[in-house]
Amino acid sequence: MFMKRLSAALAACLALLPLCLNAEIPILPRAAERKLAEINATITIPEDWKIEVQNDHGVIVYQLAGKEMHPCLSITFTPDVKGRTELLPTQYAHELLTALKELGGELEKKDAAPFVRFRVTYNSEGEDEKAISVTDTALANDETSVLYFLTWQAAALADKTDALKSLRDTVLSSFKPDPKFTGAPAAQEDKKESEVRSQEPASLAQGSNEASKDEEAKTETPKKEPAEAKATPQPTPQPTPEKKRQR
């Protein structure tokens, strides 16, 4: 059952390949750090990118992309790999990436305690026979039995190769997971089955919050002050500083 769910998640990622081919790639996009609350991690991505999240029995899949869906990134978090597959996360990651290596890439392995990183880059073919560059990265933690699987996809454009590689390396290297995070408890996994959430870019989220506040201000009814025989001087109230909105 778990293998079917993971295969479905990977298939969903690969289905996005043809969508990563349109328009021009910004060489130096403005970036912002975003929090991935469901997996207690952060990542720095172009500030206009949108994040969508799906939780399927504790296996959490993020889709991150701009309006044109180019380039794009998916992150799949799998907890309790040992219990689901009877393999250690490092063993399972090695099997996954070894299979992908046959598509033409070289398998890289690097220790970054407590994680072990596996990475392979290869070219695939999308619609209209356009080439797509894919980089798969697996971060395995045997101590917590979790696996992070990141798939970066971008058009294989000869005149944009350096810019795309720079953007890819910046985004992937900025991913910072919590080395002690083990995932949601089983009860919470069942509660969040097939839950989908969309996270707008920070600028859009702020606009939505301000609109909501304006609407609340219109509907708020003024409070009546109690009648008093004599007016008692009161100290001038000081404005309360607004809480900083989280991006």
C-alpha cells in the first residue's frame, strides 16, 4: 500500500514535467525564505512562487512553482520508512536513486550527519519532444527513520543552463529540515488523510489579511459609553503596535 502511495506521489511529480517548459527563466529572481510547517523545515524560493501541500496518511507532498510553472520543485516527506518498507531510509533512498541513475545520470552520495544525501541529475523528454533537466535529491535520516525526496525540474535550455543551475543549487541548498523531526503521530495522520492546502506568496497573503480587516471594521458596532454625572479626565490611550505578519 505504501509503495503504491509513494509511486503515485512520484508519478504526480513527473506529470508536471511538461509544464516546466514555458516562458523565460529569470536569471536573478528575488527570493524569500518560506516555512514548511507540516515538516518543520524552511526553504528559500523565488518570492512569487506558490506552495501547495497534500497530506496522505502522513506522507506529505509539497508542490512549489511560479505562475508559469517553470522551473518547479516537489518535496515528498515520508516518516517511519523502516516501518513502511522494512528498509532503513538510506537503503530505500539508494534503491530509488539507483533506479533513476539508469536514465543517464551519475549517482552522488554525501554524508551530512545526521543525513545522508543522494543525488542524480538526468534529462527527460516532455511534450513536443522538448528536453527537461531533472535533479532528484534524497535526504535520508536513519536515526529518525524519515526520508525527504526533492525533485527539481526545468527546461533544458542551452542558453539558460548556467542561470538554471545557479537557481537550482541555491534553492536546493537552502532546504533546512529539522534533524529531530519524525513526522505527525499516527492519530494525526488519519485525521489529515488526503488533506490539501494551498499557500499563496507572502504579498498576496498580506493583501487578503488587510481586506479581511477592512471588512471587519465596517461591520463592527460602536460601543456605548456608560453615562456619568461628571466627566472624569482619562489618560490618552496609546496605540498598540501591530503584530508583525509572518511571511
